[in-house]
Amino acid sequence: MKFIHLADVHLGASPDRGSAWNKRREEEIWETFRRVIAEIRENPVDLLFIAGDLFHRQPLQRELREVNALFSSIPETRVYLIAGNHDYMRKDSLYRTFRWAENVCFFKEEKVTAVKDPVCDVTVYGFSFHHQEIEREVLFGVVPQESEGLHILLAHGGDERHVPVNYRSLSAAGFDYVALGHIHRPNMPARDQIRFSGALEPLDRNDTGPHGYVEGQIIRGRLRTRFVPFARRSYLDLDLTLDEDTTQYSLEEELKEKIREQGPDNLYRVRLTGERSPELMLIPERLKSLGNITELTDESHPAYDLEALCRQYSGTLVGDYIRHFLAMEERTEVEEKALYYGLQALLETGHA
């Protein structure tokens, strides 16, 4: 028996709204989901588990038909699907009346129910959100039925407002595998037994690292799982350290090289650190134009000799300003920024 576990596809989402690549990302989320189905056609699996938030919001009729057609194209794979907190089954949800293909099982109840797979010796358990938030522990006390074969639980949640989970209790409940959704980064609370597949594609700049799905199979009588990177792009963090020799040109060249190394299709949060020449005037807009940069943070500061400046400007506003900060035993990050930004402003405007 072989399965794929994915979650948080968020079809219809528009990551990085307002960016030059926003429309491409919206289309890529659909395309990556289609690629998963194409992969299953090429390399069949017995079961496909989708642990909630297949859609980013209430699905439209045409979207459900599109997804159902994709499921119909893999008739030998049984699809088990639940609604999460984004595509929850509100009273007018099309999920309630939509007729799925014969190989699709949609769990409609907001309590855990069980379905025996018609081919594999597997019982699948699942529930769907009927509300955007569920603060009660839906999974508390849920245990497998007393029957032969594997018992696999499909669930969405894991925080205080969306089905809180006690992983120790869940691990001891007796399920052979728990396929979880809602947390967007891949995570494994219990090795090979409880896994968050993470979002299929990263959805915002905080979704850093690899994204994809979990593949599981029975190997020598034991269930084994592995994470399969599958996303079109990744959000990555880039740190650039400046020094007194750094120029705008050299910084741009370094950033371009790092983007070439990591991949021009990826999306980047760039952080500047270090001590730069006081004469260097950074042009952030030029740096942001060099790639898919979602955020640029400048934590660098001019390499001032504070003691020397304090002596040089003794008795002036600049000297008093520096002395105020030097008198602090320890400066916070905010105070550190205030020191250098304020000092730079005073020196550049001649308010000595």
C-alpha cells in the first residue's frame, strides 16, 4: 500500500498581493496541484489524503468541477478529503451538495467518522470544519475501531483556535498514521506516525524552507514516510554583511550572485547587517529590483567611532546626543537604531 498526504493547497490564494509576480503565483498554486495529480498518473498510489484547505476560501462550482476532473483522471487512486478552516463547510457551501467522482470520499461531518477503504485493508477517519474556528478538542478520546488492517486519521488543526491537539495523547491513541493539515511548514510531532505535510506551495514570506507532500508506504511490514519537496518556488532568507569597503555596486553584485546560486525563481527576504562606511548611502529600490524580493531589512549601521566623535563634538548637540547613549549600560535594538539613525541625520544636516 502506498499513499500521498498533502494539505493546505489553498487554490485561489494570491500570495504577495501587489507584487510583480502575484498573478504568476496564483496560477502556480493550481499548476503545482495539477503536477501532483500528473505524478500520480505516472507513478500510481493507492490513496491520496488531502488534510484540509484544498481551497483558500469557499470553492466555486467551476473550481470544484476542475478538481473533480483531476481526481477522475486517477480512478485507481482513492481520494480522501476534508474541509479546513479556510474552505470550511458553511451553510451555503457548495461542498454540501457537490457530487464527487466515485473514487473520492469527502468527510462531511464535524465529528470524526470512519470509512473502510474498498480495496486496501485500511480504515480512514476524518472530519471537516463547519466553522472558521473550532476551539474544542475534536480529536480528544478518538481511537481506532477494533478491526484488522491499518487505521489512518485525517485531521486539520493544531493551534488554540483551530482544533487544539495533544500530540502525546494522539500518539498513544493507536492510529498507524495521522495525516495533519493547517501548519504550513512540514513538521513531524511523532516519527512516521504523526505528520504535518505543510503547504504544498509556500503562501507568504514566513513560509520559508521546502514545501511539498508526504509519501508513505508499507516497507517490510512497517509504515514508512518521507517528505517530497515539490513546490515551484521557495521563500528564502538572505543575509548580507556590509563592511567599510562595501559600495552600492559591490552590494548589488553580491546580491545578484546569491540569487543566482539559490535560484532566480525563489522569493527572498533580504537582511543587511554589519558596519558600513558612513559615506555609503544605500539605494534600497535598486536592491529590490534585482529579484523576487518580498522584504528588505537594513540592520547595518555606519562605522562611527563613537568615542572619537563624542570628543570631537564635545559641548554640542551631537556630543550630548552620543553621550546620552554611551551612558547606557546596555542598548536595546530600538535604542541602537535610534543612536545611529539620529546621529547620521544630525551629521548630514549640520546640526552640530
